[in-house]
Amino acid sequence: MSLLLDVNLLLASAWDTHPDFKVVREWVTGLDEFYTCPITELGFLRVSIGPAFAASYEQALEFLSAIQNLPAAQRLDDNCNPAEGPVVTSYKSTTDAYLVFLATKNRLKLATLDKGILNKEWGRDQAINPLNF
């Protein structure tokens, strides 16, 4: 199964202050294939340099470069029209629903730690939490 990594998985694999760092880092580096995309990369940068992780922009870019250079890494271009994706009822779900739609359209699953995505009708069969395997 090929996977698009959500922002929270990128964060957990990058920063040792994340509570799931060790297990997620091992999981990501053990994958045969995974994808990132512009939205997850930008989300990673935004949260990394914010107060939660307080990384420098250079540190965050360094991690993105390192993960993109792993043999298993692939980059997925943003090739979906949001109007074709699932209907959402909250502004808080727009990006999550789009990432699920992007993954599905490209025959991938969204790998996420976000229980909210996993419980949404549009995410239930299309998103997985790798820590629950």
C-alpha cells in the first residue's frame, strides 16, 4: 500500500520533542515507498517554525530535504480540483478532506495521526493511522 504522509506524520518523524517521534521515525524510514506533496510540505514548514516546535526555517527545510532524499520518497504534484472532492461542513476540514481526495485520486491512502480524519465519512476508508497496525 502506498501512502501520502500527512503533516502530523512529517512533524512526528522530524522533531524528537514530538511524543511519537521514535516510533514514527522508525516507521517512516522503514517504508518501501511514501509520498509528500506541496500542501503537506508547507504545513510541515508552518508548524515547525511556529511555537510548538520553534525550529528555524533552515532546520525545517533541512529535514524536508533529508526526507525527500530517502530512497522510498516520492513527491506527488497537486493535481486535483477541490470542487471534485468531498463536501465538508466545517472550514476546519477543508485541507484534510482535500488531502484524502488527493491521495485517493492517486491510488494512495493518507497516513495520519489525526483521529478526526479517521472518523469522518470521507476519511474512514481512505486514511490510516500507522500506529494502529
